[in-house]
Amino acid sequence: MPSLFPTTGILQDIFTPHSAFATPATGFKPNRETTTSSKPLFSAWSTVEDVKSRADSLSIEAQKEISKASAAAQAKTGQIELYSANFYAACTFGGLVACGVTHTAVTPLDLVKCRRQVDPKMYKGNLEAWGKIGRAEGLRGVFTGWAPTFFGYSAQGAFKYGGYEFFKKFYSDLAGQDAAYHYKTSLYLAASASAELIADVALCPFEAVKVRMQTSIPPFASSTFTGISIITGKEGTAGLYKGLYPLWGRQIPYTMMKFASFETIVEAIYGYMPRKKSEYGKGVQTGVSFAGGYMAGILCAIVSHPADVMVSKLNANRLPGEAFGAAIGRIYKDIGFPGLWNGLVIRIFMIGTLTSLQWGIYDSFKVFMGLPTTGGAAPPPKQTANFRLIHYLSFSVRIPKAMSEEVSHGRGGAGNIRPDDTPYTDGEIVREGPVGDQGDGPYSAGRGGAGNIDSPRVKAAQAGGQSGDADIVPETALRDPGAGYENYHTGRGGGGNVHREHDDENGEHHEGLGDKLKHKLMGKKD
């Protein structure tokens, strides 16, 4: 039977002092063998670095493949000249890809937005909406309306981007190079509005099908072209275009803001960067396009949102045969002004993402085809400096009315804005004399005459001699006589331009405080 008390050996082992490096009495020997493990000390860190390294290598390989494909495409099409037929074809295809792909990708966002615009009480939030739709209709239900979205916005993107490049060049040529540079924002607005006007005609039939598919539960049609057949069967072709006016009201301001703000923002970004746009690589330029597109998209969403709500309401709730104005009034009475802003937050996110991706894809395709990206500070036209010089001189010198009705006598003169009948005196005082050499020294035949520099054959008049020319001073150039002086002219160099100090009644001149201080410090000259 083991003892309940410790033995003397155990007590001695416990209470005897030990060195920290001594071997225990029990004979325990620590294992000093070094265990070598193939597993690194920071395995997570190593995994991240490995993934990053592989991603970098894949990116390099992808860039090489893209460069090869780009070179092959450019070799096949040849060098595309700016503003040629091939240039507009490339821009049209780039717009088709950019808009068709991006709008289709955000179909789930668009689905919830449209349903909440029609019935704000249907869902409390986007996550709840996707959850309900997914449970009821599956993943396919979340992408309801993707097909008409793809067809419609592909057509719209083709006409919008290709048309914008065309109209921008067209209006620039009409305005002239200098005017196009100085009024470029107005040119962007006009070009984008013209392009969108045409693009919406291509979009409208597909937009009508998309909105009805997304706002009816279950969808009224199973496919795009089935939906077109149903609408035309009930309402005729006009049923596909009954939302055209509100679509113009939504899309034209949206596109004007989209292109004009993008061009302006991109130009501002390059203005803050240390180098010129042409000195940056393709990656930086497309990155600038992406950033500028997102900022432009936020502005676009705010400007066009009320019209977007009205389009959804009209396509879903407009009665057969109801006039456009009557439908607008009835819908606005139902939803009020706050109702025009339903779904704004989700639309800002959607449009910002859309716009940035569209500009990124569009400019990437242009780079792929060997074309420059959109936007950036354009250099002023070559003749701008000369134009400004001529512009300044023409308004600084009086032009005879025989040559032009608009005259000017300096910056701010009335002749800069309308014909000027004011009898100005400057420049009317000339030195005239008999034409030809009179044998009495220098002669003159007006401003620029030989007598202004010297007669080439006759020496200057000797002392006491008299020249045949004289100053001709018109009456309008004479100042009225005043106390103590006679008439004198006020033209350039005339005595009327000289400051005349005023004396008191006793003929004494009064010094000002500044003159007294100057004389005190520097001494007064007699």
C-alpha cells in the first residue's frame, strides 16, 4: 500500500537548491534535436505573396496576349485615320460593346429600381427584394429583362458613341477651329444631344418591353421578341414608342451631362497631373477615363432621375388611348414631387458604375484599335495667337467707316459692340503740306509721308527757314479757353494732355502733403 506521506527522496529533491541549467534528478533529459520543418513560419503571408506573384504573372501574360491581338487587329484594319469612315465604325462598335455589356450586367439593380418606382411599398430594400425574387423565381428571376436590355442598349450605345464622335467633328468644322476651342463645352452639349436624339429611337421599343417585363409579376412575356409581338398586337407599332417623349426627356439631359461633364472632368484631371496626357501609358489613360466616368455618372443620375421614374410609370400604367399630357398629370398627382425621386440612391450607384465601366471599355477598345482615348486638354489651335493679336489691333485702331461700320477707339470703346458716331479727336490731328519737294527743307504729305523723316534730296531748313507743312487741328480737337490759357488741342501729344497745376487767386501754388514730404526729404528745386 503506497504511503500517504512523501518519501525523504522526494522531500530532498524539492527543497534542495538547483541550478537553472542543472539536469533534473529524475533523469529527464530534454530533447535537443533540432526539428526541421518544410512548413514556413508565416504560412498565411507566404500564401498571399504566392497568389500575388501568380496574379502578376497572369496579368503580364494577359497584357502580352492583348498586345498581340491589338497588333493583329491594327494590321488587319490598317492605320485608322481620325474622322475617317473606319474611325466612326470603330467608335460605333466600341459604344455597342460598352453599353450592351454594362447595362446587362446591372440588370438586377435595374429590376429592383423599376419595381420600386412603380410600387414603393413592394420592397423595403434591395437585399430584401433580391431575396424575395430569388426565392420565388430563382436566379433567372433576378435577371428578368436582361435580353431586351442587351439588345436595346447595344443599339443605343452604337448610335450614341459613334454619333457623338461624328457630331463633335461636324459642329467643330461648322464653328471653325478657334470658336470650337473656346466654346468646346457648348459643342460637347450639342453633339451629345444630337446623338442621343437618334439613339433613343433605336432604344425605345426594347425599353418598352424591358419595363413591362420587369414591372409585371409574373413577366408578361417570356422573351424579347414575344413581348414585341404582344405589344404590337394590342396597341400597334405606336405602343412600342409611347414612352419616346419621356425617354428623350430622361436620356438627352443624361447624355449631355454624361459627355460634357466627362470631357471637362478628364481635362481637369490631366490639368492637375504633372505631365501631358500623351506622356502617360495606356493603363493610366484608361484609369483616368474610369475615374472621370464615375464622377460624371453621379451627375447624370441626379439630372435624369425624375424623367426615369416617369418613364417607368408611363410604360407600366399609361391607359390605352390616354394623351401624353393627361397621363403625365395623372401620374404626378398620384406620386407627387417626392415620388419622382424614388430609387435615387440605387440609381446613383447603378449609373455611376455603368458610366465608369462604359468609358473604361470604350476607351480601352479605342486604344486596342490604335486610337487615342477620349477627353484631355486639347492644345489651342495654331492661329489662336495671331488671331488674338489681330483681334486686339483691330479694336485698338480706328477703322474708317468705308471699310467697316463697327469702329473702336481702344479697349471698351463703344465701337466694340456697335457702330460709333462719337467724334473722337485722337488720331485726327495730322501734319500736312503741299505734295512734293518745295525746295525749303523737309516736307510732308500726311502721316507716313517722306517729310516725316527727311527729304532725300534737300537738306533740312536752315535756322530761320520755314517749312511748308503744318499741323492741321480740327475744331473738335480744341479745348474751350479757360482762365489764364488759350485754346490748345487735346490729341495725342497735344498740350491738352499735359497736367496743368492750379494756382490760387494770388498766383501762389499750393503744395500737397506728398510734395511737402518729398521736398523735405530730397530738397526742393528752385
